[in-house]
Amino acid sequence: MKNSNSNTIQNSLSPGEGWGDAVIGINQISKSYDETHALKRISLKVNEGELFGLIGPDGAGKTTLMRILTTLLLPDSGEAKMDGLDVVNDFKKIRHIVGYMPGRFSLYQDLSVEENLNFFATVFGTTVQENYDLIRDIYYQIEPFKNRRAGKLSGGMKQKLALSCALIHKPKVLVLDEPTTGVDAVSRKEFWEMLKKLQEKGITILVSTPYMDEANLCDRVALIQKGELLDVDSPQRITEKFPRKVIQVRSDEMYRLINDLRAFEKAESVFAFGQFAHFTGINDDVETSELDIYLEKQNHKNVVVEEIHPGIEDVFMNMQSQTK
């Protein structure tokens, strides 16, 4: 990487270092598909009982890493362990201690809700009744549809059914690949509330997401881009370490606003964030009053210019620009 953030990564494993109390230990894992380097010497640890997030856009390498951890892919190099078990040599044992929810809905579409649950319980040599206490709060919401085919469920209900099936054998570790992609905002909120309750029951959770706002719901996160780790820390610490001044700007013409801000002589970076543009000046040598005056001269209307605390999105975009 070209940036200096690799020096700030916390809890990474150097070659030969012990796994310690880590439930998930990843050491120098690399994976390529032909000429595409999906993962580049990734190292990190996830501690027992953590809710740990892999945060990054599509194509960052999140799914590849999760498939290696769940024994669905072999790494090209490096090693990884789940609860002390090697993902290559102990793959059969790992599949009994890990619950995996892939990004794409992968249950049997023609089976009912109840039939899917019973099937997955049988595969792991258990029953729904035996482990019902773990899925009770989730299943309560989908039980009215227990006779409906899985393929006919709404996105939010499919999500809850998939989570129930991943939990039915009482896994020690839960691996969730972009579980909230494609569902509505209410279902996203409900899902994270369910994860918090599962964490309280002692389950270690590794979850990936392209949504930067979900980073704040994790104990720690790894920011990943193009197969490389940019930083690993708590969301609060990541934003506290960000040294730059961020100014958010809004006007009636957002497209023209962004172009005009990028044309400003002191502009370093300008990115769209919802209804606002986030502006960072060269050496932070820009005051809000300067932008106000500049945008007034550009005939922008209803302009709002204010300095804000940086968020995970700002940190990620800054790191991403430095690795190009």
C-alpha cells in the first residue's frame, strides 16, 4: 500500500505469532483469480464474543475471505483458524462450529419455512426443538409464514429464515456475508438488533457489509479495499485518528455544486454523501466562510456550509484515494 495506515492496523498477526485468545485468526492469507488479486496477505484476529465487521465496497475481497474461513475456498498462501481449527486440515470440524449466511439467498426456494429449518437441523444431527431457544426471537417473526415456500417470502423474511437456518446447530461462530444488502431500512435495523442479542448469548460474529453506517454497530471493524486492509480498530478510534478537517456543503444544484467545489483552487477531495458533499481542503487551509463566498459567486442558492466531525465514510474515502 502507498499510504501509511498499514502501520496503524491493530491485532494483526505477524508470521509465527500465536493466535492467543482469538476465535478467528487470519495470518498472511492471499488469494488470486487468474490476474486478479482478491486478497493480499491479510492478517487479523477476531476475539471471542466480538461483533466484528468487514467493511468495504463490492469487489474488496470480503466474500473471498469469508469463503476461505468457512472452508468453501482454499487460500493460495497463509493460514487461518476458527476456534483453533485449521480451515484447510480441519474443514469437517469447522463446519459444525460455524454458522454461515452467504450474501445470496441460498435456501431451498420450493421448501416451506418449516421444511427448510427441519432440513438444516437434520443435516447437523439436531432438531429445531433442541435448539429452539437460540432462534426463538427470530423465528417468532416468521412463524406465521411457516407453511409458505421460502421463494415467496419478502426480502426481510428471507433474511430472518436464512439466519435461523445458520443458527439451528448452535454454532460458536456466525459468519454473515452482506446480510442486509437488498433489504429495506426497517429490516436492516431489526437485523442488527438480532445480532446484538446473539452476541449477548456468547456467539462470536463476523459480518461483512458495504454500508459504512453499519460500521458503527460493530465492536471493531476492518476496512478493506482491493484485497488489502486499510485499518483495523474500533469505529470510534478509526474516526478519532483521522486528522483532516471535513466540511459538508449543500445547495439546490448538487451536481453543479460538486463540480464547482472540485474546481475550487484549495480543494483536495470532494465526495457526495447523500444530500451533502463532503469537502477536504489542501492542508486543511480552507474556512467555511471562504466556501460560502466562493459558492455565492457561482450563483448557488440555499447554500449550507458547515464543519463536521469525520465519519467512517470520510476515513475510508481518504484511505482509498491514497492507495490509488
